[in-house]
Amino acid sequence: MTPVASGAVSELALPTITWVPVVRRAMEQLLDLQDNWDDRGSGPVSPDTALFAFQLLAYTMPPTGNSPAIVPLGNGALQLEWHTGSADLEIEVTKPNSVSVWYANHDSGHEQEIEVTTDFRDLAELIWAVAKG
């Protein structure tokens, strides 16, 4: 095995992960929501759910992908959404390892719903299809 030259790692052309700062700001704002944030009795976003949603994105997002819209739900859950001219993807993260997915491809007319707990490979394919930058 050939040793790596000093400084070679710093010269690697790693992609800039563009979605992280946007998602982080959105999550921080959502975590500031208090009880009854919508004047309809909705609960605050669960920190465990927000962290899991962020980790889910870290595992499944393309580095330069378009950030999802992040919507708080009244039960403390989050919904991650992408809407493009050709497809829609909505991911509801109810709690860690409890994820519901709805996908619609407008060009083909294909729709699917899946429940995901620990294997996110199929979800990653859908995210890459709609979020690729």
C-alpha cells in the first residue's frame, strides 16, 4: 500500500453540502414553536423527531440537493416536502423510525405510498429523483 502524501486529504475535491444550513435553520425555527403554536392546540415539534428527520436527510440526500420544505404537524411530527413540475414527494416523520412516504410522478402517473422504519434505500432513490441539484 502506498502512503498518502502529507496534505493530500485537504486537496480532495469534496462536494459542498448545500442543503445542511438551510435545513438546520428551518429545524431550529420549528423547535422554537411552543404549545398551541397555531392557535388550534397543536403541540411543539418533538426534538427527537427533528433530530431523526435531520439524520434521515443526512443519510438519503444528494450533497447538492434541493432542500425540502419542512412543515410542522400538530402532533409534534414533521413533514418534509418536495414539489417539482414532474413529481411530488411528502415524507411524514411521526417519531424516530416511523416514517410515511407518498410519491407521485406526474409524467408517468405513478403513485406510491410506503412505510419506512429502518431501511431507507428505497426512500433515498425517491429523494434523489426529486431533490437532485
